[in-house]
Amino acid sequence: MPSTGEDRGGPAGLAVRRLEPAEWETLRDLRLQALADTPAAFASTLERELGFDEATWRSRFETSVQLVALDDGVPVGMVSVFRAPEGEPHLVAMWVAPAARRRGAGALLVRAAASEAAALGAGGLRLYVADHNLGAEALYRREGFEPTGASQALPGRPELGEHEMRLALPVPGTGAERV
Ligand SMILES: CC(C)(COP(=O)(O)OP(=O)(O)OC[C@H]1O[C@@H](n2cnc3c(N)ncnc32)[C@H](O)[C@@H]1OP(=O)(O)O)[C@@H](O)C(=O)NCCC(=O)NCCS
């Protein structure tokens, strides 16, 4: 199981680690940047989350593992692994700052999320991606996600569709994948 605070290194200068609840302001700052930068990628809105108080940001650590991508120690991206009350965990809130894109931070975040999901004992990691978000879909496919066939309107944005993808995680000790 990944240890808290452990850096998972990647391309030069890039690393991913868990955020702790005491770092809720880092989570808030990244999330608000994400909502301002790419509103059509997310179900929530900047207006809504600008109103969150400290307790609300801290509560996000109770329901999800929060991961941050660092470029020479500076936060440049995030992803959350939501522990669904039933079923498999979900990768949500994926975002990399525009200036840091196409250098591997997104792939590092996806791999760290998969590692966290495996550590939870899950057989798979699921996500929803907007139908128009071809860049994110390409990233997820490259990392091994496949469409499940499920689709829906993006919550809060009925004009946009999104579809589900799933990554099968290895069964511990066998090298095989659960299906
Ligand atoms: C999607 C996103 C997280 C990718 O982050 P990133 O750090 O640029 O991703 P990586 O550098 O690890 O990309 C890995 C691979 O994914 C694919 N990929 C990533 N972005 C892509 C794009 N815009 N177009 C096509 N392929 C893309 C490529 O295969 C890429 O490899 P390459 O650069 O060698 O061609 C980033 O563009 C982002 O934050 N977008 C806005 C928010 C968003 O859409 N979030 C997803 C919500 S589901």
C-alpha cells in the first residue's frame, strides 16, 4: 500500500503524492483553478465551490483519496479517488495546469489513482469522461481504461454527454486482472 506522503516520481521534476487534510488549502486552490480553466470537463461549477468553507474542503478527504502532481515541488495537478459507498472506486476531478500538460503529469496521476484503488482492494477503477473530451479519453485509453458502454448526461449540464470507462486492476499476487 502506498505510504502517506510518498512521492511517486516520473519524468524530470514531476512527482505525485497524497495530500493530507491539513493541506486542504492546496486542494481548494487546485480545484478552483480546474473549475475556472475547464468548466465543461466537470459536473460542479466554480461559483458553487467558491462558496465552500474549510469544513467542506476537509470533508473531501473523508470520502476520497486526494492526490497532487508536483513539478519541482510546485502543485500543478490533481486527481481524487472517490470511495463509492457501493461498487468500485471512481477517478474524479482530474486536472493538470495548462502550462504543465503533455509532460506526463496526467499519466502519473492516473497510475497513482490506480495504485490507490488497488490498495483499497478494488477490482477496478471507474470514471466518467465527457464525450467531447478527446484528450482526456486518449490519456485514459493509453493507461488501460476501456469503455463500459454506460453513458449519461453530465450532471448539471444536460446538453453534454459523458461515458464511463473502467480499468481492470490486477488481482494481488497473480498478475491476472479482475473482470
Ligand atoms: C486531460 C489532462 C488531465 C491530461 O494531462 P497531461 O498532463 O497533459 O497528460 P499526459 O502528459 O500524461 O498525457 C499522456 C498521454 O495522454 C494523451 N493525451 C493527453 N492529452 C491529450 C490531448 N489534449 N490530446 C490528445 N492526446 C492527449 C497522449 O497520448 C499523451 O501522450 P503524449 O503526450 O506522449 O502524446 C489535461 O489535459 C487536463 O487537465 N485537461 C483539462 C481537464 C480535464 O479534461 N480533465 C479530465 C476530466 S475527465
